Amino acid sequence: MDTNQREFFRVRFNKPIEGELRISEKDPFQIEIHDVSVKGLRFVSDIDFPLHKKLICNFSILDSSFEVKGSIVRKTKERKSINYGVMLNIEPATFTELFRQLNYYQIRKRKGTLEEV
């Protein structure tokens, strides 16, 4: 039996959102974020990042921009890309705002009032 151990809901985007990922002081990489929760996110890239690598990720949900720290905890190779799971380590104020925006996004998605660009 497969059990879901997530504490918080995860929002899956109808269309992946664009994000930017930085590892140390290197130039940022463009990524596609497929889902987000307040504790983690999943992104896809064609770049092979190492597991347990610490990173900073920037993205926007609705009208709010976020910069969050995390580390890669999972990666799965597909044909032309790699799926990554990231565990986030965010400040309380950012946590609260991200939770609020994810909740608002989910409500709008259910009501069919969400316009994704």
C-alpha cells in the first residue's frame, strides 16, 4: 500500500510555471515547475543536477513572487529531461504567503476562474 506522507496540499499547475534555479554563485538556470507545496516542489530540467545539492529557486504564483531555499532530494530520468523533487526550507513569513497564494490558486482553479499565461 502506498501512503502519502505529505503534511500539506500540493498544487499541480495546468501548465508548468517558469522558474529560475541558482546553485551557489553560478548563473541561474531556467526550469519548469510542475507542482508546489509549502514544503517542496517538483521541477523538470534537461540539466543533470546532483542529489542533495542546496539551491535557491525563484518563481511567481498569481501576483506574488517567491525566492525559496531548498535541496534536491529526488531525481528521476525521463527520455529527454529529468524530474526533480526539492525539499524547501523557507522562512515563516514566506511560508505563510506561499500557503495563502497556493490556497487562492487552488480555489480559483476549482472554480474555473484561473487564467494561466
